[in-house]
Amino acid sequence: MQRPSLLLASMLVLLGLVFLQQPRLRRYDEMFLHWLIRNSTLPDKPAPLTIVDIGAPNYLKRPGAATEVFLRSAGAANSPLEAALVLQAALDFKPAVVAFEPVLQWPEQAHEQEEIFVDQAMRVPDLLLAAELTATPDPDAPVVDIPGFSHVTGKRGNLATFSGIARQPSEDLRLIAKLGFVNLPREVADSIHVPLLFQYRGEVIPSFALEAVLLWLHVSHEEVDIHIGDAIQLPQDRKIPIESDGTLVINPNTAKLAQRLTSNELLLAAQQHEQGKSTTGSDKLTKQVLLTRAAGEDEKDDILAAAIVAMQTNSFPRRVSWVFDCVSLAIIGAFGGMLRKLARLDLILVAIAFTAAYCLFALGILSQASIWLPGVLPLGAFWVLVVVSLFSHQPKPLVKTPVVIAPPPAP
């Protein structure tokens, strides 16, 4: 009888520790995380975020497109008059923060309309406007000071680094609002990683999503403790986990927990509110973050809204402890001897059943507790054992039954 190979179990554990220590190898495990997030479910609880689409959707801009219902359409995209009307309507519901995701830059011909927007913007208690950073600024452009965080520990080398501002609103708007930077560098950002921190001329500054949440919580930069690679510590024991590159791991589907309106729906709700009529969803705007964005944007790519919702609801996909990896590898290695006893067909069926059961278990854990289990390491180690068992499988020797020849009968 073959005994479980303790040497094989020890080798699997050691290889697992090497895997955990290599950031590049850990990136392969995020492929499994992408699959888990795409197939997981979210708790049905609304988030304190309302997304207002400004501008005509893309399908209305096609030649010969059918006329849609008035409430599902809007005015010209990135128009100062349209933005001013949205601000005027939003103020009736007293949102905590009004944030504009598009960079508000208008031509000289719209200067009078921009003044109307500035007049409305001065009434907003907390206004956040989008801007973009650049690593190659104009050498003749003046250096802009951006307030950063004073309490920062950890290595800053992996943060996305910039030295200038590529696009920003006009000076009149910058005097009455705060800037949030909407950069999504390819080297650190993807569908599940959203940068929360940037490095600007030696200072660590917040991104658009983080600044929106800080305004919503009424937290100043001096009250924030940042430990790069660990967490962003906020007052009242609130923590935001961050990676070594300053990104936050999110579930993009969390953006669906936000309420969505068009600009015309918001204007109609404000008109009915003045008449004393109640509208569906309008009462939820109070003390929320009102995020305005250009209509026609793909909802599945709305990762800034998903990051804001994740920080508001404290719903972060957290990886299980590395102890789980070591224990799972030790268990898989210990059962290596049993796998070699199975017939080839039975071994393949067991491997498929184990893989399906593990994936379903990981989906359930992520959906219920927002904890994601590794996939490459335990499943890879298990299939390595399966392959080794298939090639080292030896059929049971046939036992020859002795043939007894009866003696001839006596004469």
C-alpha cells in the first residue's frame, strides 16, 4: 500500500510560499479574481450615490435614430447652461457633494453661460471638479501647487507619478471648488483596480474618487493616515485597503447599486418638489454624492463610480490570508497518495468535480463575505498531482489463479 508523500506535500508548500512572495506571479491569480467578480452577486442595498447623465446618449446621435421619450434624453453634452440647470435642480435636494466627472472646459463663445454656471456653483457647499494630470507638462506652463497628504508611510516608488496638469477647469471655478484627478494609468489601472493615490512633485495626492469620499465624510487631508501597501486610515475606524501601487481592488458591478437619473429627470423632480409633489427616488438625494457624467458612457466601464460606492459601503473584495494557501497545499499534497490509487477515468472525474466544487465555493464566499480565495495556486497544485498520478499510474498486477488438474481416475 502506498503512503501519502510527505516530501511532495512539503515541496508544494514551499513552492506556494515562493509564489506568494513574487508580485508578478500573484498577478496570475487575479485572472481567477476577474472570473469570480464577473459571476458573483451583490447584496441588494442602495448606495448613497446618484449618477446624473448629462448630454444625449450615443444612440440618439445616430442618423435616422427614433425619437426617444423626453425624460430619457438630455441637452448638449458638456454645456455650461446644462450643467448650471443640473446644479440648480440638485440644490433643491441638498446633496452632500456635487461632483463633475467630465473636465469642464468650455470655449470662449460660452463665456456668458459659464458665468451662469459659476453663479450656481457658488451655492454648492462641496463641489468637486475633474482634472487630468500629465507626466510631460508644458515647460512654459506655471507650476500648480496641489495640496497633498501629510501623514504617509511606505514606499512611494510604485505610485503613478506626474509633474503637471494637462486639463483643468477655469480659474474662476477652481477658486470655488476642489479638484479631483480622473487619471487611469494603464500600468496600474484596469477593470478591477482604481488608483486612489498619485505622486505629484514629491507629494501624495488623492484621486477623484477618494476626494469625493473625503468630502462626503467631511474629512480633511490632515486627518488621513496613509500606509502605502496596507490601508488608508480615516477617522471613526474606517479603513480603505490599498495596494503597493496606490490602487483599490473593486467589484465593478457595485456601480449598479447607485441610483441613475438623466438631467431631464432631475429637472422634472425638482419642479415637482417645488410644487410639493413627491417623486420616486428624489428624496434619496439628500446627503448623497451627486455624480454627473457624460451620457452614453458604458456602465460596465464606470469604475470611478464603483470605487466611490465601494468606499461608501465598505464593500472591498479582500483576499484570504496566506495561511489558507499553505493549509490547502498541505492537504492536497497529503492526498497525493490516494489519487495514485484511483483508476484513470475515476481520477479525471474526481479532478473535474473538485475544480467545480472549489469554484462554486469561492463564488459563494465572495458573494457573501467579499473575501476572494486564490485559484491558481490550489487548483494548479491539484491538477499537477492529477497529471503526475495519470502518468505514474500502474495497473494492478493480475493474480494468476493456479490451475488444478485432476488426476486421471484409477483403473
